[in-house]
Amino acid sequence: MSINTISILGSGWLGLPLATQLYKQGFHVKTSTRHRERFSEIATAGASAFYVDIDQISDIQEFLHSEILIINITSKNQTGFTNLIQQIEKSPIQKILFISSTSVYQSLNREVNEDEHAEDHDSILWEIEQQFQTSNHFQTTILRFSGLIDKRRHPGRFFRNGRRVPQADAPVNLIHLDDCLGIIDAILQQQAWGETFNGCADTHPSKREFYSYARKLMGLPAPEFDTETEVKYKIISNQKIKTKLNYTFQHPDLMKIVF
């Protein structure tokens, strides 16, 4: 095993561009998929392709023959993750970057950060985070991203065909793909292990403001909005990642992004 080998579990919207970024930085990259027909696409991105499905996990030691594993899948199958951890504990993996979501935080109608224990402890995702953080076989950093956007995930397309925007006056928590990749790079370069970070843009316009803006960029009228009398929300703080990693956001202001 080379210390320059990184395995990525998941090759979707974030995983594939991440594989290309790491390949260009000189890493040997192993990337998984649940669809064998995507092997050639993964190879084009510069990675070695492996079939891995944690819902039906088997011997994946060749895929796990790396120092670092980046977990970037949306599954909430706790049994699957338990089986995955058992496989990891038999492997040379020393560090794990677990891509999670700021959805683990409760809607407390205020700003929330990583260190105040504002998570919903009934959340399956939070329980999965704990499975990784409590293992003594490897170090885990949890990276909680807010809603993911870029040209391919254009927010102007989120509410189409008469679909109404709920909680119109609630603030949004979003992050651009460029910053997802930038934050992951900062964590790897600075070896920031055993941490929990939020990834979210600086600004939090209301859903009404932001999705009207996003639709306008596409030359479309504003979507329809629901205006509930009781607004439940959270504002995700990104201060820790800026302070601890000295990270500068490429797209800090959501109302200035041109997709």
C-alpha cells in the first residue's frame, strides 16, 4: 500500500469530480460504484473502478487497500455501515473522511455550530456518524455539507412543474461544488483528522429570495411559495472551517453565484 492511495466510496455528483481532483494531485485513486456500466466513466476520471454495494457487502479488501477512505454515499442503512466498518477494521485504512449532512442538526430557529451538541440524536445519520467516530481502529473526520449546488444541480430547477417552495421565509443553507472540493482538499492537506466540520456558504438568504434569483438566472419566473405561519429553520455556521483550516470560500455569497 502507498500512502498516496485514496479510496472513495461513491462516484456521484461529488465523488467523480473529487476523484479527478485527487488524480491530478498525483494520488492513486480507487472509486466505487454500484453500476458496473460506469467503470469506463470512472477510468476516464483517472480512478480505478470497483463494484461496492454496502447493502450487500462482501470482501472489498482490494478496494480498501489504502491509507485514506472518503465515504460519500447517501445510504442510511445502519446494518450496511456496520458491515462496512467491520471490513475497514480488517484493512490498512487509517483515516476516514465521512461526508455527512447538516440535516443532522435540529431546527432551533437560530445559528448552530459543530461544538454545541445541537444534533438530533434520533437521526439515523447522526447514529451512523457515531459508529465511525467511536471506532478505535481509525480516525474519522465528519464533514457535514449543506444543500449541494452547481451548474449540474442548478437550484433554478429544484422547484419545477408547479412544485411549491415550503417555508418561503426560512433561510437557506447551501454550498457550491467548488467549495466542497476545496474543503476536502484543505482537510487532506492539513491532515485535520478527528474533527467535525460544517460546509456551508456564508450567506443565508430566504428561500423566497434565493429561489427567485436562481430561476431568474434561467430566464424563468419565480416559483410558487408556501407561507406557513410557523417557520422552522436553522442557520449553519461555517466559522470553524474558516478559523481552523483558514479556508476561504470561493462562493461565499449565494446571491452572487452565476451558474
